[in-house]
Amino acid sequence: MFHLSPRQVFLVDGLGALLSAFLLGIVLVQFESIFGIPPSALYILAIIPCFFALYDWYCYRLKGTELAPYLKGIAWMNISYCILSLSFTFYHIESITTLGWLYISGEIIIVLFLAAMELKVARQ
């Protein structure tokens, strides 16, 4: 397997957070009828990754600091975000479509994989 430095992990997480924010806050909102997720829920789910991206950028720029605690922090924030996303999905179960479920499920799988990678790198 390949080895990622903590800084590289923050970069990957930050770019992923920006992509999530864009997809949720701009793309999915335009296709509400296809995904069935109300814009109000999408906007809330989109703003959170923006804060994660700021956190990642800050941590990426830290010099001479042990980054493991920060990696654990973003990992647990990502896990919490997955729980929130799933909660919103179940709250809107009546309107969400199969494509909406597929999108949210795919995002959760990717984010949980990333969180596991962050915890693994933090342990090294």
C-alpha cells in the first residue's frame, strides 16, 4: 500500500469537503426533483464541509506541530457528519428518491473510508 503524510491527508480531506459542498449546495439543489432532498437540508449539509475545508487548510499549513490529534479531530468530525447526513435522510424519507439514497450512501461510504484512513495515519 502507499503511505500518505498527515499533510497529504488534510489536503485530500479538504478537497473532498469542497467537492461535497459544491455537489450538495449547488448541483443537488438544482435537481431536487431527481434526488428528493429539500434544499434546506442540502444547504445545511453543504455548509458543514466548508468549515471542514477551513479546518483542513489550517492544519495543512501548521508547521512543527504534531498533527495526529488534528487528524483524529477531523476523522471524528467526518464520522459525525455521516451520522447527521443519515439522520437528515431518514427525516426526509418520504420525499427522498432512490438516486437521493444512492448519493447519500455513496458519500457516507467515501467519508467513512476517509475517516478510517485519517485514524490510521494518526496512529502511525
